[in-house]
Amino acid sequence: MHQQPYDPAAEPPAAPARILVVDDDPTVAEVVAGYLDRAGYRVDRAGDGPAALARAGAHRPDLVVLDLMLPGMDGLEVCRRLRERGPVPVVMLTARGDEDDRILGLEVGADDYVTKPFSPRELVLRVESVLRRTRPAPAPRPPSAAGLTVDPAARRATKHGTELALTLREFDLLAFFLRHPGRAFSREELMREVWGWDFGDLSTVTVHVRRLRGKVEDDPARPRLIRTVWGVGYRFDATGREAD
């Protein structure tokens, strides 16, 4: 069975971020939660500090929208306690525009500050901005096709799970082919795109392709993966089928 080329679009979508909205005003909490829900987030709500800490303990949020003026335990104390448990982004809400309040909120760990009254759409944009800054980007999946896999970080290549002994230039060439299956490249393009050389002896590309074939092809004399495209250069065929 032939392994299909890696298609990033086939990756399962990332789970939506979980947002905890903490506000003692039910109307404000409902409006904010509604906008965030329509923006695609999972939303939890709490009306006071202890409830917020309990909800955060039960379901760790990816971000907290936190009102500063809460009954009993104010937002600054809630923010402190949340930060004691671990890093979690916080967007602070307040009805006061005093600069000291904003500074204090940022000092205890708030990542952004929105003063009431505010536009719910603006708040959603602030949430999106904070999440982009604070959420780690997903690690890219190592390119793979036809039983071949490369791990750029480890500089490691395998064929059906067995490690290949590749030189640095052979590794870079294989990684490039795996990222661009089905496209024909001239030797000039390979020299420039793979190794960053704007000039040089094109025969070095031919030599590296021949050596790479010797390590990845089942029969290097009849290559099925790295095909010669006459008059153009080379193409990586992820299906590995016999040529017509």
C-alpha cells in the first residue's frame, strides 16, 4: 500500500480555546459570553471570585476575561491566585479608567486591560490578540511520504522506520522533495532553493540526486520516487508507482 503525501489540510482542527468570563453583572457576562461563543470559543462563566477559582480548577481556561470589581474577592486577588496555579492569560475589565488600576492589574499578571463601557467586538479582538501572543504554535508535522520521514529539528530521516545515513546536503534535498511532492524542479532551482546557491556547477545537483536515490529507492537503477523529468530536472513522486 502506497502512503499518500502529507496534506496539512487533512490535520484535525485544533480544539477551540476555552475562555472563562468572570463578571458579577449578568447582562455584561451574557453579552461577552455570547460574542465569544459566536467567535468560536468555548465559554465558561462565573459571577464572583470563589466561583471563578472553582471553575478554573475544574476546567483550566486558555484565557480569563476578569472583571476588576467583584463582590467579596476582587479581580486583582482572583488574578493573583490564578497566576499562582500557573500561567494563564487574563484580560481585565473595569468600570474605572484610573491609570493606577490599569498598572496594578498588569503588575499582578493581566495581559490586557479594557475599560467599561466597551465594544464586545473590540473585546473579542483583544482576546484573539492575547491568545496569539500567548498560545504556543503547534509543532509542524515532519514531512513524510512513501514511507520516508524527515525530522528537521533532529536532522533525522527514516525509511519505513529505519534511519537513513544521509549527508547534510542529501538530507536537505530529501526534505525539500517531501515538502513539494509532484512538482518538477530544474537543477538551477534545486541549487538555489535547497542550498541557497545562486551559481555553481549544476553537476553537483545530479550527483546528490544520484546518491540520494541510492539510499531511498528500492531499485536506484529504476527510480520510482525521485523521477527525472527530461528537459526540466527532477520531480518527487510520492506514490512511487511505475511510470506509464
